[in-house]
Amino acid sequence: MASRGTDHYKTLGVEKKASQEEIKKAYRKLARQYHPDTNKDAGAEERFKAISEAYDILGDPEKRKKYDRGGSMFGGAQSPFGGGASGGGAGAGADFGSFSDILSGIFNTGGGRVRTKPATERGQDLETSVTLSFEQALAGAQVPVSVATHSACTTCRGSGARPGTSPKVCPVCNGRGVEAQGQGVFSVTRPCSRCNGSGTVIEEPCGTCGGEGRLREMKRYRVNIPKGVREGSRIRLAGKGEAGLRGGPPGDLYVVTHVTESDVFKPKGDHLEVEVPITVAEALGGAEVEVPTLHGTKKLRVAPGTKHGTVQRLRGEGAPVLGGKGNGDLHYRFVIELPSSLNDEQKAAVEQLSKVMNGNPRERILRAAGAR
């Protein structure tokens, strides 16, 4: 949990008015910089945990709203079990419901149906990233990842209560999770101030987790990266996210791939493109040229009169398509290279060529424009 006085905006290096996308970009940049798998400096792991904790709150719009309302006290002011470790009280981070929830309680005498927090809550999904070489993205790989997360407390098995005890029905709301304020017709329901809407309280909190049912720790995994991943592919690890609250199921972990660019093969959707330089003579007279493939080289025929930018395709010779859908194609784009300077022999050859080449290639566009 965040300590009192923690400024999560400062931790991520963003302004309070930063957009969700700016917060996400800042988190990714810092997570890469301080990731314990790549940064072995003393304190890098603790810094990574602080960054992850800040993003856990600011990356979730609802949590961010509560944090902004409560400032730096959010996350450290109250246990999510209300009457557990903190001894009760709604606290700065309590959720009093939307305005429509309050209005729905007007004229409620306590006998109607009201909403309470679920007994258990699913853990949040997490996201981390991994950088792969071009070759790893093609062939697939097994890579290590580390992520700061909440895991279920092994002492209380996620319940938050001391072993041998269990959460009790809240004596204030009798398990309903809400209480009425006011009298008679003008009563308004709100989340219970003792249990914070859960309907239960922990009278004897677990000594290990302080009643939260979870502990913050660094988890390390070996992730199987399938062949054919691209820049920004997301790989889901089911159940490897945050532990749930009050014994709820865990969330998932998503691993986002970043692929180092190849100097030769450029991704174009499901296909790869290679730029092949050819000479003026090869473009005019045709030639057979050697080109690289993913598994060696091949000979391609350059047809006489090939234009700059002409593309030749080799079907099924490209990168694997993610999901086992075969391979993409290899596209070879011919680029006519012109020398920046000519020697006397080359100048003479060009002059001789200009004499035998007939016609003005710009005549057509001049005529179309009405200039002829």
C-alpha cells in the first residue's frame, strides 16, 4: 500500500492534469528503465515497485478520481476491509456511490433492495513489456519478465482474518453494506461507515497482511513468446495479475512486445519488404540479381525497363503470421541508384544514350495541361 505522503504523480514524473495516455507512456518508459531484469543497480527493484504502485492507482480512472479527492492519503488511510486493520471509518478513499445512487436512497425506509459491494472482487489486470530481437519475434522465444503485484497472503489465504477466525457480519449494517442517514421519509442510504460497503468486518486481522488479504511482492515468470509477434502484440497470462480482494479470483497479466527493427526486412502488415538497389543499366537492360531471404538468398529476375519502385513478391516467404496462419510474403522493391558524380567515360556513355533515345517523356503531360 502507498505510504502517507506519497505523490504518485511525482513518482511517474507527470502533471496532475496529465491524460491517461500520458500516464501510460510515462509508466512504460520508467518501467523499462528500472525493470529488475535489466537494471541491476541497488534500489532499482524498490523504484520499480513504487512506479508500479503509482500506475496501479493513476492508470485506473476510478482509482485516480478517489486518489485526487483524497490526495496522498489514498491507499494508506484505510484497509479495504473497513473495520479490519484500521478500526473502521469511511476514510478519504471510501466510495460513497454516484449521485444517482444517493438519489435512489431518498424516501428509502430501509426495506428496499440496495446495492452492496460483492463479497469478493476480481484482481486487477496488469501489464508489462518485453523487448525482443527481430530474430526472436520470427522464431518465438522464452523470455523472463518481472512484475510488481499483490499476491494472496499465504497466512490467511486471502481472507484478511487471523488464521482460525473469519470475517464477521458487520454489526452496524447487519451485512447489508449500507446504512441510512436521516429519519422518516427523508433518509438517504450510503455505504456503511464501518465495513465500507462489504457487509463484513475483520475483528482479528491477519498479522502478516494487516487485514488486506494481499501482500506486495515482485513476481518473476518465464514467458513463451509465440513466433510471429509484432511491435505492440499483447500476450495474456491468465491468472497472473493482481490477487483478488477478500479471496476473489486473480486478474490477468498482459505482456506487450517491442521488436527491434531489422536493417533489411521492414514490416508491412503481415508481410516484409526489402529494398533492392539496382543500377541504371540493370533497370534498362534487365538482369538477374541476388537478394536476401529469411533463410539465405535467392535469385530474382529484373525485367528490361523496370521502373523505380517496382515490387516483386515471393508468396509465403515472409514472417510467420501470429496464430499459426502460415507465413506472409516477401516484397522486393527495386530502387534505381544513380551515381552522384560521373567520370569521363560514363559521361560519354550517357551522351551516346541520349542521342539514341527518341522523344520527350514530358510531352504527354504538357499536352494534357494545354501547354501544347
